[in-house]
Amino acid sequence: MTAPEIVVEAKAPLAQIDFKFVVLLRLFCDLLGKTRLVSEQLRAVSLDTAKAVELVQNLTECLTKLCLTDDFTDCLFEQAEAQSRDCDIEIIFSDTVRRSRKNLQKVKQLSCFGDSWSAQ
């Protein structure tokens, strides 16, 4: 491959990255970071069952609080906007992002820690 072909090939995936992708990336980075810490602790040989239950309960509480606070959503979008500006990604709210922000109250009423999503 020649140098111009490599540049074109490298830019193709970059063109697919939009603001929605950046928002989801920030969201999953935060959530997976929190669950990773608990996962590592749960794999410790010296961990007893009571401590494991406590760790999982604390994680569940933490994630539930995140779901119920506007601060988390605001912070998430601020971070995504800053990262998008740094990477020259156009900050356009697609219909799906607008819809999810508009229906945030409805989403907050859902329980995401049961066997399925159900209204509370």
C-alpha cells in the first residue's frame, strides 16, 4: 500500500465517529471502570462471602444513584462535548440523543437491576 492509501484507510473509520459515539464511549468508560474495580476485588482469594455481598450492594447503590441524578447526565454530556471539541467532532444531537434527553424522567423510572427493565 502507498502512503496516500494508508491515510485514506485510516480516515475512513474516523469519519464514522459522531457525537453519539463519544457520549456512549464516555458512559461505558465510567460504568465499566466502576464495575472493573469490584470485579477485581471479587476475584481476590481472601475475599469472604459477606464482603462480596457488600461490594455488589455498594456497586448497585452507586449505579442506581447515577441513574437518578441529573448531575451525572450533565457531567457526561459536558465531558463528551469537551472531548468532541478536542477531536474536531461536530457536536450534533441526533434524534435518538434528543429523544433520550427529553424522556430522561421516564428512563429514570425504570429499574435496571432486575431480570428485565420494568417501570417502578
